Amino acid sequence: MGMSRPKPILVVGAPGASIGTIAAALGRNPEAFDLPFLNIETEDTLYDAVFEMTGFRAAQLHGLLRALGLLLGGEQSMLSVEMARRWLMERLFWPTSMAADFFRDRLAPRRAVIPLGAGLFDTQSRARIAAFYPDAEIVTVRKHPASYRELIMSRGDGAVATLLGASGGAIEGQKKSPDPVKLWSMAEEATAALAELLPDAPRHAVRIEDVAAAPETEMGRLARALGLTTDAAACAAMARPEASPFAGPGPYGAHAPSDIQPFAEIVETQPAPPVALPKAARAVGYS
């Protein structure tokens, strides 16, 4: 389809900061469709994706399998997941750029809404993202750094921060501790680096606290900025990200839970002690 492909929408932010929820909300718009975390940008070929995403990385393949199962088989089931695996095995020679094009073509005329995961933090993966989606628009999702710290530390004692290299504060010779606020800042830096590779990409931002407080209003504002329809039905639909076909765990074989919550469940806690806010957080209105 080439240049006739609808412009994709890339949803970025710190891991766990409701990236999947905002992508799912946008996907409820009748002119768009959300995908789960595909993670194809982390590898050069489907061969690499299939055979590198094993062991502790196996869950990184689950979103790709769920998306293929739904788009090829019309459902998410054990059978459709196995069909998706066979589809991948027959196309191991494909560069992952062809897989990115496949999803955009399959969803046209709707715009693909694509949340980005760990690939955002890797230089080579960001270069692939820019090559896959040169005509993209970027949506940045933010969460208050103090609340984000509490969230990340409640999940495996900050395992995500540790895996992505956001740690520090230890005495020499001792194990460093996870630093979620550093991870928040790393996400801002990675997003800026991606934007440099896509200098013509329109950029939009939402604070998850604002969206959770007024879902229809804030999602309507974002949809309007993206050029999506904003009639009453569309805004009401976007207020229900949990209606995404990718909400919750998938079928066996692609069962990793998604990062999608109802907006009503996004409750801000009062963290203690408070954190020293990064400059970037103050610049977007956090205090």
C-alpha cells in the first residue's frame, strides 16, 4: 500500500505508566485500532524475534501472537495462537519491517495505535522504529514521578527499573537499588531521542492523572489533536480502554497480562517520602 497507509500512532512513556491503557483507549475510536506490545522493533528479522524471545524473554512474543491470532483467525484462542506461530515460522525470512507493514495494511483504513515497550530504550531499536514508521505521530504518556515510584516498587521490588539499568544509590561494593525516578527520566530522554529521528512527527502528550479524572474530555482532546473523530459515541468508547480485545491475559501460549486498566482503577496514592522532581517533570506541570 506504500504511501496510502494511514499514519500510525506511537504511544510511548515510562514502562508501567499506563501506556497500554492510553493505546487501548485510542483504539476504541472507530478510526483507529490498538495493537498490544509487538516488540518487533527489538530485532532485525522475524527469525530473530522468534528465536531470541525465549526463556525469560518469552513473554515479549505474546503480544505479537495475540495480534496475529486475532487479525488472521478472528479470535484469540489456543488454536489461533498456534496458527500465528505457524504463520511466523513460514515467514522467518521477513525483516521485521515487513511485519510492521503487514499490521498497518491489515488494519487500514483504521490507524494502527502501537504502544512501544523496552525497544524505546535501545538505540538500534529506536532506529528501527523510525524506519518502520516514518510518518508516525507520537503520544507521550506521563505519570507523576512520585506515584510512578510507588507503582514500580510494588512490582517485583522494582525489577523493571533494574532490568533497564535504572538503579543507583548503593555504597561501593554493595548491590545498587532500583531507581524508578531515574527510569522516568530515562523514558523522557528516550522519547526525545526517538523524536529526533522523526523530526516531522507531530507530538502530543497526556498526563494519566488528568485522563483518569475526566476520560471522555481528555481522550476527546487527544483524539482531536490526532485528527480522529470526536463525536459523543467515539468519546464514550475511548473512555473504556478495558473494552480492547487485548485487555487482560491472552490464551495459553500468549497469556502474559496486558498493561490495560479501566480508568476508574487508576488511583493516585500519596507517596511518602516525596521525591525530588526531575526538571522534565516540573516542565510539564508536576509539583
